[in-house]
Amino acid sequence: EWGKLIPVQVKDSKPIGLFFVGDPHLDDDHCDIAQLEHDLTTVGRTDGFMAGHVGDLTNNWVGRLARLYAHQSTTFRDGVRLVEWMLGLCPNLFVVNGNHDLWNNGGDLLRFIVRAGAHQSHGARLSLRWPGGQELRIHARHDFAGTSQFSDTHGMKRELLWGHRDHILVAGHIHVDEARVEPSVDGDAHWLFRVSGYKVIDDFAKERGYRPKRLASGVSVILDPTAAVPAERIKPFWDVAAAADYPWTATEPGVKRKVLSHGDGLMVVHVAFEAGALDGPADGRAGRGAGDARDASPACHRLASRRRSVGLARPEHSAVG
């Protein structure tokens, strides 16, 4: 069942950081791949930081939309390589498939690429549990049911009222940003995030008259289970570098996270999934951690380098959301 909580054991009592990655559409010429590399490299070089992806990793055009491959510089195979490259930049706590990812049986293909601890279609719920017994729950979906002209997080508010009451609800899909916090009767804060992603030019939105609503391509949260005030257990940052500089604990002022040098390699994994918590024989291994940050193939690096050197293209035709 998709709504079943996936238990994740945090290995020590320190805070951890999560960067929620909005829709990248990596193979789209309008993807700001240089900013994406900067953000995820910052995550990967910061001890205690991981990424969570809310879907639409590539365009993965299908049916009548396949004609749009003629208007982008990358092929289907290029898109697969770029996904491998991106997921190698930092440890990944989860990957949720978006609607684009599931076209062309893309979800089956991603199962061979994704090394995140949790990889699910449409949505995933995770329960982060610290040694002291504290728990913070995350509900990540590509989108939540329910829309409103007054709020882009309306579907998450609806879920909070009538569904699972988790501490963080996050989604992407419509390429806009919004954040709101909802208090509960027990003093907890429930954060609702909509993240816009890295497709920074959208002719489809222009055609429909959707006004741009962007704060950043993704949002970071620091999860501190030892915060004296429950509402302070979740601290959002729209600047990933500011989140990386956040002190490890409130009891050690001025002590920042350890930033790893290139020689140190990428960060050690601070969480482990319980045995049997995930689907599939490979996912059920006891103590499995978040997806390791690792080097992608040389071909992936060459392709990413070529995309950076070209920069953002601005063709007449663009991707559909």
C-alpha cells in the first residue's frame, strides 16, 4: 500500500538536512542544469545532508508529445544518462516518480538506475526515527489531489485535514513555489511545500497565461529532533548554501556542519531503512542506507558538461508541464 509508512532509523541524535528537489526535466533545453549541479553538489559535500526527489526527472515524451524530441537537443538515451549523473551527485533519501517518469514504462527503467532508499510511483511516506524516540514524518508526492485558485498547497492542506497528518508534505508537478505552516492542537507544526523545479523557462505556462511563481528550484529543511520548541523542529531554507551552513545542534552555537573536501569523498549516510521496509528483494536488506552518492559513468559526466557549456536554450517550442 502506497500510504504505508516506511520506517527510517537515524543513526545518531544530530539534526539532518533534506533538500527537496523540484521537477528537473533534465533533458529539456530549459533545465537550469548548472544550478542543479551546484545545489546537489552542495548537498553531497555537506555532512548530514540528503536529497529527496518529487518526480519528473526527464521529459520522457510519449504518444503525440514524442514530436517534441525534435525541438530539444537531447535524446531519450541522453535523458537516462543525465538521471544517472544527477543521482550520483549526492545521497538520495527517496525518489518519487512523476507522471513524465511513468510514461513509456519509464518507472521500470528507473528501478535499474535509482539507488535511493525509497523509490515509489506517485508518492511515499517516510517515518524518520531518532535514537531518543523522536519521530518526524514526511509525505512526498508528485502531486496531491485537490486544487484551489487561492493556494497552490491546497491539496496538501486537504490531505492534512482528511488524510495522513504528517509533519512535512511536499509536491512538485505544476512548477510553482509555495510554503505554508499549519499548527496542530498538540503544538506541532505541519509544513506544506510546493517546489517549482529547474525548468526555468516554460512556453506552455506562457501559452496558458500562468504567471511565474518561483522562489528557488527546491527547498531545504533541517530536521532537529532536540529543538526546545516543537515548531522549531523543522527549519526551511530556500537557499541550499544557507542550509548547509546551519549549526549541527542548538546546544553547540557556532558549530557548523562539516563540509567535506573533494579528497574526503561524499558524505557518509546517516540513516538506515529497516529490514523489509521496502519493496523488492534488493530493497529489503537490513540496515540499507540512503542511496549512496557515487560517480556516474564517464559518458554521463561528458553529457552533463556539454549541457552546461551550451547553457539554457530558448527554442520556440517547449515542454509541456
